[in-house]
Amino acid sequence: MPETPTTKYQHVAKELSKAFAERAAKWDETRTYCWDNVRDMTDAGLMGMTIPRRFGGKGASFLDAVLVIEELARACTLSARIVVEANMGGIAAIMAYGDDEQRSLAASYVLKGDKPAICITEPEAGSAATEMKTTARRVGNKYVMNGTKHWITGGGVSKVYLVFARVIDENEQDEG
């Protein structure tokens, strides 16, 4: 019986998990980022597997990604979390709401092993998006952002940052 894509992805994750299990203690002890695992996951096509084919991804389903994440989490929770962010977190929002230029740029980074950082949490608001104070004001054809974020998932290791902010129009009205 031929392998379905889901079992193929699970099989790849299971094979990687063998090496990841041996490395996981090192990442915990040294408190370092698991770049070796990221390289292996990138080479195996797990980073950005849910990105649509037209942007270079495999067009895999979120179920495919969840099954991979489940398999990886058995060996290395950090690696599993990275695959979450490379397939479901910021990249999913960019694919859903970004323009083609933003989608293409973000996809190119993720497919090379990056995972977008998500910047929501603020000192006063926590993660309550409705209480955010960070603003984005349109100036010409760009936005100027002002505010403070902390507890950024992927901060310091990511190249793509998805920053949540309140958009303020030219009349100083909150667009949401």
C-alpha cells in the first residue's frame, strides 16, 4: 500500500526524533537554541510544510503539521515548538492576511529554517490584544510603530517578526 503524505511526514519526523532525543538534554543543559535540529528539519522539508506550493512550500495540511509536531514532541519539545511556529503561528497569519510580496518574503525565510516571531504581549496588557497600546500610524506609504513588546516567542533567533498593533489613521482614529 503506498504511503499517504501524512504517514510520509510522520515517518520523517519519527526518523528525526531519534537524533533529536539524543540532543535534547544538551539544549536543556546549555540553554542554547537547537540549530542542528532546525537544519535537519529544514532539510527534511518540515519547516514551512504548510506554506502553499505557489510560495515554495509543500501545501501540507495543518493536520499533517500537528502529527509531525506530536512525533517531534516525544523527543524534543523545543523542536516541536519551532515546527509549530514555522507552520501555524506567524506564518499562517502572514499567508492568510499578507500581500503576495509579504507572503513570498516570509515563506523564503521559513523555508530556509527561520520561524516568525510573534509580538503581541505588552507590559500593561499582557497578551490581551484588545488592551494593546502599541500603535502603527500611516506616514506616506509606510507605517511608523510606537510601543513596547515583551515575552516575544522566537525573539532573538527569528528574522521575521509579526508585530500586532493598533492602526491609527490620519485623523488619529483607531482602526483596530
